[in-house]
Amino acid sequence: MALQRIVIRGAGELRGEIPISGAKNAALPLIAAGLLTDQTLTLDNLPELADIGSMLGLIEQHGAGIVRGPRHVEITTARIDNTTAPYDIVRKMRASVLVLGPLVARMGEAKVSLPGGCAIGTRPVDLHLKGLEAMGAKIELVDGYVHATAPKGLKGATIRFPFVSVGATENLLMAASLADGETILDNAAREPEIIDLANCLLAMGAEIEGVGTERMVIRGKKWLRGARYSILPDRIETGTYAMAVGVAGGAVELVGARPETLEGVIEVLNRTGVEVTPTPRGMFVKRNGSRVVGVDVMTQPYPGFPTDLQAQLMVLMATAEGAAMITETIFENRFMHVPELARMGANVTVHGASALVRGVKRLKGAPVMATDLRASISLVLAGLAAEGETVVNRIYHLDRGYERVAEKLSAVGAKIERLAD
Ligand SMILES: CC(=O)N[C@H]1[C@@H](OP(=O)(O)OP(=O)(O)OC[C@H]2O[C@@H](n3ccc(=O)[nH]c3=O)[C@H](O)[C@@H]2O)O[C@H](CO)[C@@H](O)[C@@H]1O
Ligand SMILES: C=C(OP(=O)(O)O)C(=O)O
């Protein structure tokens, strides 16, 4: 594939509407859930993203039949004929580890490549593995692969997470749905994507109490049926475009957005001076005239401010009146965007897990690149606010998580285009 880049010529206001796609981080576990049943799981509102293609490719090589249509997929896993998730797929996308729970639960064994570190931190999977061990699986690490076996099937267990993990909650929720007996997940993640997965599992016949709370009780079933489920709108994409309006100014309706999944984010936006109002179709975001003001924000598990919007918020704060302290508590290395933003004139000093952002009047365009998804989109947002031309290189990161980003932004007036070499 030719190397592609995005060119942005700032700085004009955004006006109009942007449709919000289905949530990547809900879609990925839901696709893995397709391995739990021999019947068809149909997913609607499927976003068109590179990560979705990778996840479908992964479950296909386990034996799933995939029929893909526009914004929708039918997954039928009548049989699983391969329980190995190979390094070549897992290294591209960490969410691949979500096949582990479903495979062990249904087949009594799985071999999944260890995902390894990535740009934003070391990201171990020890909580996933300890949970499966508590459910009776034997875990061995062989040649970089996790080999999990439970020849007599998984057994219900009480699992208390020492800290909140979205992925471990999802993996064990799926595993518990097909285990023998009752599983209690304590200190479980409460992200809307977890609720989406639980609701789909309920539609498949699972028995889960406490959905949306930190304590879920799952009574395992011998078999789950097929279902049809519509993926929730992407709250991170929504928050990203809301911040784009904050950065560039203007007024945009985010159509399909679910403001109730973004309360912590809306509260922060309102404090900065960006106005957010729910509408019958989604939410309306507006910033007219004056500069936003700096606010201090700490990332937290849901319902706190999401780490996946930290880089975008930093761009908003980079042009704010006054200073902002942004503290990242989820990942230990999620400030990769800072040096690139500095090249565009942002004034940011990192001290450990905190970044002190002193607002400047204007950013300046520059060639930039990023090493992860949210850092990449933050550079696009910075380009919207910058004087002159910004070229964002290595945009394959963007394609992992943002559907048609250049089209969506140019439809509201941004001067943005995608170029191939
Ligand atoms: C595909 C998907 O949904 N990705 C999201 C998911 O990632 P993911 O599920 O990987 O994130 P987790 O919630 O598991 O990670 C939270 C923290 O726990 C640590 N940890 C996690 C598991 C474990 O076994 N051991 C351990 O130490 C991680 O390194 C991290 O520091 O939630 C993150 C936190 O909201 C988001 O940023 C990601 O976008
Ligand atoms: C970090 C992210 O995704 P993943 O967990 O798939 O790396 C993200 O969506 O911002």
C-alpha cells in the first residue's frame, strides 16, 4: 500500500454535522463473542476500520464464517478448527487477546501470542490469565505464546480485580458465560463498551446480573444462541470531534452521538467554555469567538475522563487561555504526542504522569507523525487550529480507529485531504 499522509490547512471554523460511527472498542469484543456460539451472530452499525478487518480475519482463521455487508457482519462459527491466534495478527492489534476467553470456554484450550508492549505502555495481560486460572485453566507460556488448557471446561469462580481492566473484564465475562457455575467479577470495568458486550451476551442467552456496575454475577450456560445486535455509537470518536470544534471554533451537530456515555467529557468541555447540548439526534457542540480556558484533568476508568481522549484534550488546552495540568493515570507512556505538538508551537512540560500545558495564542503547521492512534488524531486536531500547513505522516494508525476522518472533517469545512505518495 502506498504511504499515505493527511494534509491540513488551518485555521477555519467547523460548521455542519458529522455522523458518528459504531464504536471500535465495542465492536472488537463483540466480534470475539461470535466464537461463543455455533449459531449466527449478526452485528449492525459496524464501523469500517482496519482493526475490524484484522479482528474478523483473526476469528475467520479460527473457523468462523464471515459474511460482511455495508456496516454489518454475520459471523457463524459452526466449528472451531484452529485454536491458535498467531503472532502476526496479535502484534497488529492488542484486542486480539479477547479471543482467549471465548476459545478456552468453548474448546477447552487456546494458544494466543502474547501481545507484547506497544507505544503507550507495557500493557501486560496478567489479569486476563489470573482470571482464567481461577476458573480452572492451566496457563503456560511457551515461545511467546500463552497456552491455556481446561480439558474439563472452565468453572465459575470469584475474581476480584486489583484494578480496573476493560480487556480483562471483557475476556472473563465471555469466558464465564460458557463456564460451569457462577462467576463473580468484582471491581469490574463499567465502560459503555462492557455494557454493550453484556447486552449482546444477554441476547445470546447468557445470564448476567449487575451489568454496568462494578460487580457482575454470571451464571454460565452450556450453550449460547445466535443473536442480532447493533453496536453502540463511538464515544471516543464523538469526544474527538467535540474537541475538534473546541479547537477550531464553530458549531457542529454530532449525529448519532450518545451524550449519556460522555458525561465526564461533557463536564470538562463545558468547564473549558465549549458548549455541549444534547439534541434529539445526538449532541450539538459550539465554540464562538473567545478562547477556551485551561482546566486540570486526570484520566480515570469510566465514568471518569477517558485516557483515549487525553491527547485530543491536550490539543484543546494547548491554545487555551491559562494553564492546564493533564494527568494520565491509566497508561505509563501515553504522552507520545507531546514532542510533536511542541514542534507545532505548543508549550507542554511533562513531569512523570502529568503534563503542564501552558496555552499559546496560535499553533503553527509542521510535518508531524505519531506512533499510536489517539496521538495521531490529536495531531490532526492541532492542524485544524494551526496557522499554515500541517502534514500528518504514518496515518495507518488513524485508519485503525477513525472511519473516513478526512471526509468527515472536510464535510464541516476543514481544509483537509489525504494524499498518497
Ligand atoms: C480495544 C480496547 O477496548 N482498548 C481500550 C482498552 O484497552 P485495554 O483493555 O488494553 O486496557 P485495560 O483497561 O486492560 O488497561 C488498563 C491498565 O491496566 C493494565 N493492565 C491491564 C490488563 C492486565 O492484565 N494487566 C495490567 O496491568 C494496563 O497496562 C493499563 O495500564 O481500555 C483502555 C483503557 O480505557 C483504552 O485505552 C483502550 O482503548
Ligand atoms: C489504545 C487503543 O486501542 P487498543 O487497545 O486496541 O490499542 C485506543 O482505542 O485508543
